[in-house]
Amino acid sequence: MARTTYDELLDAGVHFGHLTRKWDPKMSQYIFMERNGIHIIDLNKTLSKVEEAAAAIKQIVKSGRKVLFVATKKQAKDIVAEYAKNVNMPFITERWLGGMLTNFATVRKSIKKMSNIDKLTKDGTYTNLSKKERLMIQRERIKLETLLGGIADLNRLPAALFLIDVKKEHIAVSEALKLNIPTFAMVDTNSDPSNIDFPIPANDDATKSISLITGIIIKAIEEGLDERKREKDDEAEKEAAQAKAKADAPEVADRAPLAEGKRSRKVAVETTAAIADEAPAADDTTEE
């Protein structure tokens, strides 16, 4: 079953591109026509590309890895943050810090610093500080939360990136390229799709368009998570059955020697009786 329809894409305004004078020639394969000085995206291409991207991202999540969502433009940040939280995926919606992927170890230190501040507030150390120190720590905590709150649980590099507007997020794209991290992105007519592994030609400015495409990707992620959970449950059941079989095995093994002993004794008795029957009768005559 298709994840979306032509009519849904049309209603969300996915087909509207940028002005023809702002286009990127590398997007020509995804452009259907020009109307009133605006490029119209070929929705048939969008349908096939979004299906391809959803299938690929589902397999990534099914393997237990994370997808990082990146959307720092105003009309996309709230939508993407809400969707990403629903599936417990990391996200960046404020500002992409240079080196967030290529210098991930340093970013992890900043995240650790944020968790250390949280520990101070819990163990009572925070209350013993002066008012000025508390204010400075509080401001730093808010700043770190704003920039890195969405990736607080990201312990290693993500397996893939999903981006809104690759032109705006060009630093993230270049870092992903350096680290060979696959990229999924909504690509408008003013962007270069050549550096994106799974480009989805779509309007990346309209909130309805962003919500629809991101929602399709989120549903694919949910499917991957559900399948992973089912596989884990099946594996746990198999392990439990194997453990039970091993637990029952010694009891069977203990009974086996007893049964074997009974059989051996029966064979011995039957053999002795047979020998006794075949022996010659004793000579009762005596010499005179």
C-alpha cells in the first residue's frame, strides 16, 4: 500500500517550487513544468522518491540505529521537533554547530556538562552556591538545552540524517559526506540534490508540505521500531523455550541409566535361564 497519494501531495502544496530565476539546473529531472514564473515539481517523482526513502529509513531503524533530524528554518523546527520526540529520535532545530558530527567527541563533552549541571541541582550542591553563580549556571544550562537538548541521548554518531532544506543545512550535509553518513532530505527546486543519497523533491517552505513528508518518514520509523520489537520478543521466546528444554534434559538423562539398568538385568536373567535349560541333566548312576 502506498504511503501517500497524488491528491494528498497536491493538497499540501508539495508541487510548488521556487521562482524560475532561482532554480538549480541539477533539479531539472524533478521539474514537471513552469507556471507563472514558478517551477512545478513532478509529483510522480516525489511519490517514487518518498517511497524509496521511507523503505530505506525503515531498515536503518529496524537495525537499532538512530536517525538525526535537522531543521533549523522557522517554519519547520516545531514540526520536526514534535515528530522526532514521538519516536524518540535525536533532532537539531536551533542552530547547527560546526563540527557536530566531525568533532562529535567535543559535542559529547558539552552534553555531559549539561548532565553534570542537572546532578548539581539534584544533590543539593546548587543551593550552596552564591546567587550569582547559580544565575550563571542556569543561563549556561538553558543555552546548552536550546542547542543540544535534542541530542542529549545520542551516544554515538547517527546512522542517517533527515534534513529540511539542504541549501540551508549545507554544513550538516558536508559533514555527513565526510563521514559517509547517508542523507535523506526534502529538496526544493533551488537546491542541489547531487550530494543527497535519498532526495525527496518537494516544497520545503510550506508547513503543510513539511508536515506531510516528515510524517511519512516518521511512520516508516514507527514501522521499523515495531518490527524490531516483534523480532526481539520472538527471540526472547525462543531463548526461553531453549532454556526450558535444557532444564528438562537432566531429568530425562537421570531416568535413562535406571531404565537401561532394568533392561540389562532383564537380559541377564533371560540369558541365565536359557543357559540352564540347555545344560545336560546330571548323571544319577554311581559306580558299583
